[in-house]
Amino acid sequence: MLKHSKQLNDYIVKCRRELHQIPETGLNLEKTVEYVKNELTKMNIEFKEFKNCTGLSAIIGTDTNTKVIALRADMDALPIKEETDVEFKSTNGNMHACGHDAHTAMLLGAAKILKENEDKLNGRVKLIFQPGEEVGGGAKVMMDEGVLENPKVDAMIAQHVIAIPHLNPGQLVVKKGGMMASSDKIYIKVIGKGGHASTPEITKDPIFMTNQIINMIQGILTRENDAQNPVVISIANIKSEQPASPIYNIIPNYVEILGTVRCLENVSRDFVNKRIEEIVKGVTMTMGGEYEYEYSYGYPALYNNNDMVDFIKNTCDNMLGENSMIELPKGAMGSEDAAYYFEKIPGVYYAINTIVEGEMQYPPHNSKFKINEDVLYKGCAVLVQGSMDFLNK
């Protein structure tokens, strides 16, 4: 399938560039999903639409008595104004700065090949075109509407572009177990009693309390968490009660703290949640203040199934050569809502290196992010051959 995929690279690039010009965010991607529907219709592939988001699913294969493998691509973009010099750049204020246009294009290429070889499939392939990965949890929305049922999915393959300078373009990477971290939010309101800055002794200073809280939260990582258990707690925003024009001699009544917690082990989330609130409660009580606290659980950690990792590595070795896919020594602290699927079914999530050689490198979520289109056919080929290998094993 590698040769067939390579011959199809112009089509994959065409789709990617056309999608790149119409980036949309969230769960409702009207132009994007219309584009995908038109391409599937040209391939004579029937599709199912969903009520609570603009996701699509489709079935390729006619044998109803064997296994079903799902291939998933996310389609949404980011609210970033593009600053690249490509001729097909977005002009609507959004940008495919995380490569989801390429994911969708590679899955469209795979759909084309699989449909042309439908009679060779020893089972069925379910295509999942999903919105709302960046925001909205589109995976869970589609799951709640039964995307993994009728027919029931046995396993899933999902992929993502990545930019790793020390690896060759087209190199694939994967990790057994925890591949991507959970993503949770923390909100803390430290409530004191404001007053004149010249007489702090008659106030209950929430800024001083906030300082103690932040220092002690970092102590969770350095003194309570196992150093070999990856956990990140980042305070991203601190805002005090101040008028529109800040005044330098007023101690405010309250301070708000916003942050994120990332864990590669889901069990760590409950521990961090419990300890943060204990710290906030202890500090504010000791210093005569009060508090409000919210811990919002977001995407869970993404766990690759070990057998699925071995299987996809074997597919890559046979098709692309030995060590074409390498195992990473550690997971990434970014998050991915494919984790919801993998909580229900065995799955493998890997990345393909689309670094552009000879240019300044910009990471995903950057307004100058670019990808190497010459290697997209490899991602398409892995989806196709991986599907066939899974159904035949």
C-alpha cells in the first residue's frame, strides 16, 4: 500500500491545502464537514452525521461477521491568526496550527484506497472524522451518540503530526502505556479583607496568602510526588481585585488563581486535587481568610494498548523498513481527547514527524507552524496497511 499511497500524495496535499484555507474551531465545523462529505460522496462512501456536533462516521467493507477497526482524524483548528508565507494560508482569523487539516487529508486518502480495495478487506473499517479535539471533547460527544457502536468497534488507530528536529521527516514515534497526559483546570479564589497598603496589619492580605499557596503547591511536585511520575502543575494566571486603573496603595479583597494540572497517570489527578484544596484551606484558615475552589476534570491521560503498539510497529517495519517507528522513552504532557476512545477499546496513537528541513522550526499552536507535505503519504499508508493487517491477524 505504500506505493499506492505515494501515488496519491498529490490528492492528499490538495485536500490538506484546501482544508487549510477554511479552518474552523470547536464542535461545529460547517465548511470543513461539507468538504469531507463531498469527498466521501465522490468515493461512493456513505456516511453518518451526528446531532450534537458536525462529526462524521463511515463504513468501508461488507463482511459483517468479522472485526471492525476504526481510523480517527480530528478536523478542528485553533483561534490563531496565521503568520506563515504559504500561498494557501488562512485569512479568516483561525489557523490549522496543530495539523488537523493534514490528519483529515491523510484519512481521506486512506478512505480512497480502502474503498478501491474493499473486496480485499477481511472485515470492516470505520472512518471517524471528529470535530472539537482542541476544545469541546468531540470524541466524548461522538461516543455518547454511539460512534463506537453499530457496528461495534474492536480497536482504533489514531495519528498526529509532530515536529522533532533530531528525527528525519517521515519518522514515526509511539509509546506504550501513557502517551499523552490528562488535562485539568484549577480555579482558586483567595478571599481576604482589603484596605490601605500602609496598614497591612488591619487587613487580611489575599496577595500574601496567594504567595504562600503557590509556593506550597509547587511543594506537591518536589516533596510529595514520585520524581519518576510525570505531573505538571502550572499557575497560568493571577488576578487581584483592582479597578480599571491599578492603584498602588490598595490591598485587594480577593485574588483569583487559574492553572492547569497534567498527569500521565490518571490516579494522580485525585491526589493533586485533594492536596491543592488542603493547602488552600490550610493557608486561608491560618491567615484569617476564606476561599473558593474548583477542580475541573478535563481529558484523561491517553494510554496506548501494548499489543496495539507492537502490532502497528510490526506494520511499519514490514512496510517502511526496520525502526521506521521508534518507541519514545517518555510520554508528552500535552493532552488528546482520543483518550476517551481508548478508555473503551484498545487503541494506538502515534505521531509522524512532519518537520520542514532547512527552515526555522515552529511548534504546533504557533502562528508560523508549517508541515512537510512530502511525507503525508506515509501516514496514509500506515492507516491503510494497519487496517488490513489488523483485520487479517
